[in-house]
Amino acid sequence: HLYHYVHYGWADTPDEDKWFHICSAWIKDCDAIYMMKGYKESIGALRELEIAQSLGKLVYYEDMKDRY
């Protein structure tokens, strides 16, 4: 989400796949990720969750019922 403001005002914004590639690389350096309510409606968030789980990262959920 930090990159969101980097491109503010650019004539050409990189597409979703390029942004995902840039941002998802950070997951390997994280200790954990936090899934906010509504994450299931975001393809990018679901992809990030999959990556984090495959790397054995801790996952925290805003809505704890999603944990199980």
C-alpha cells in the first residue's frame, strides 16, 4: 500500500501485475502479515496470503473468525 502514492499523478500507472510483483517481494522479509476485513474480495490480498502461507509466515486476521 505504500506504493499507492508513489505513482500519484503519473500519466501511465503500472498495471496490477507489475504492482503485485513489486509489493509481494516484501512478503519474504516480513515476520507476519495482517489480513484486514474484506480481504477475501481482493485478488491481490488472496495472492499475498497464499505467498505468506507458502513461506510459513504468521498470519493475523482482523476478523478472527476467518482464522479457522
